[in-house]
Amino acid sequence: MGHWIRLDTPHGQISAWKAEPAQPARGALVVVQEIFGVNRHIRGVAEGFAADGYVALAPAYFDPIESGVELDYDDAGIAKGRQLIAQLGLEAAHAITASAADALAGDGKVGTVGYCWGGTVALLAALRLGLPSVSYYGARNVPFLSEPAKAPVMFHFGEYDKSIPPEAVQQHRDRLPQMDVYTYPAGHGFSCDARADYEPASAGLARERTLEFFARHLA
């Protein structure tokens, strides 16, 4: 079972949910939240990776603005989440990711996995920090695809995602041809069982590929 810890960052001390495996760790992962905070779903994601042998740390990225944020998957939650990510900015989020990765350095090789907004934060970790990363439906990825990658990235997208058109997905293939880009017959957020777009078969396949990716790159 995971627990809350305190994490030092350039933006002050924040909370982070940490889940640890029962067996010796295979490596460590920074789990980057959606726009809804470190809610039950994200804590569950961290627990799942711990069950698969990884130390998982999910920083509460919104803490520098507002502590304890856990939003619902409704219009009000979306509006509040978008407000918070605009206030925080991707550069601050990137700095928090770097601090989380540093905190995990004693647990083996470190990677990141991020969802939605967190998918773009995870991409930046690969491009700028050299951390192997998996990016789930990152709608803000495209402006960064021309940056040279310092580590491998795997991308997952839903084919029916209204916020990420097919041409944006294709840009990932065109600009980062050495990376794996997968699409699924699903919408945005298909890996989250708390969302209307949850698609179990696609989520399961994406997770299988994600675990294979980390088994290769964090070994």
C-alpha cells in the first residue's frame, strides 16, 4: 500500500504518493498525473506499477498553487484542471519531474509515465532529462517534437480522441521515427477506468506494451 511523502522541489516542498514493491525493485517510475490531480485513479496507477516491481512516485504537481487537489472527471473538474495547469506551466512541471527522479535515484534506473497533460510532461523528461518515458495521449506534445530526444519514448493514442487529430499523431511518427507510436480504437483517456472513454482492451494492451518498454529500458 502506498503512502504520502514530502518531496523537495525548486517550487517548494510538495506531497507525492509513493508505492513500493514487495520484492526488490526492478527500477523506478515517476507517475505524472492528468489535469485532475493525484486522485484515486493516479494513486491506483502507482500501486499497479509497484505490483509489477517498480518503485512508483506520483508528485502532486499542483501543490505549489493549491494543495490536496483531487478533481472529478466532469466539466467543473476539467475547467479547474485546465486553470491549474495554465498557472503552473510546463517548465515548473518539468522541474518537479526532475526533483522526483532525483529522489528515486537510489531505487535503480528511473523512467516516467504520464497521462493526458502528464503525457507531455513525460515526453519532456525523455527529451531533456534522458529518462525513458511513456506518454499516454499527450495533447500538448507537438510543439516539442523537434527537440532531440535523449532517451526513448513510447506513445499511446486513441483513434477517436477529439483533442488529438490523426495528423498530430502522424507528426510523432514523422519527427520521431525511431520511437514507438501506437493507436487504439478508443477515445481520450482510454486507460483511465474512472472516465467515460475507458476502453479495457485498449488499456490492457497499452499497459502490456508499457511494461515491456520499461523492462527493456530500465533493466
